[in-house]
Amino acid sequence: MASMIVIAASAVPPHLRGALSRWLLEVTPELYVGTVSARVREQLWESVAAASQEGSAVLAYPSDNEQGFNLRTTGSQRRRPTDFDGLTLITFQHDDNEMANRS
């Protein structure tokens, strides 16, 4: 059964952007939306994880949980999904310069 997915991919190689745009609409730069099967979703995510190099990406897709969706990430991110008693929350990591400016 096909379901809607959203992929946000930043600083990824052009060939990966091309591969994503074959299956999904790039509704704004680096944001892809579409309806695909679970098999296509998994194959797209494998391609994203393998080719993201120094970039980063986030995948959101429907799931049978309290929030109704799951998140996956790859690459370095300041915002990370964190499980909190079954709910996915986003933790924000400050960089070293921010911490130095606060003290």
C-alpha cells in the first residue's frame, strides 16, 4: 500500500537529487514529497543514506504509533529525533561556539 513520505535533503550530491525527483516532487529546494510503496521508500532511503556524504537528510513517513509517523535521519544534524516514553521528540544540540558565547 502506497503512503505519503517527506524527505528533506540538504547538501546532497546532484545525482541524488535527480534520483529523488524521479519518484517525488521537489516542492521547494531540498524538500521532496510523494506517495510511494514501502519498498520504494526503503530503497530511496538506502540511496539517500549511502549518497548523502557530507550532507544530511530526514525522512518522515506514516506509522501505526501515537504520533502517526516515524522519522529517520542521516548525516550530521543539530536536531535529532529522541524517543521519550514512546513519543518522538526533537533534541537540539548546541555547537561549541554557542556554548562559549553563553559563558
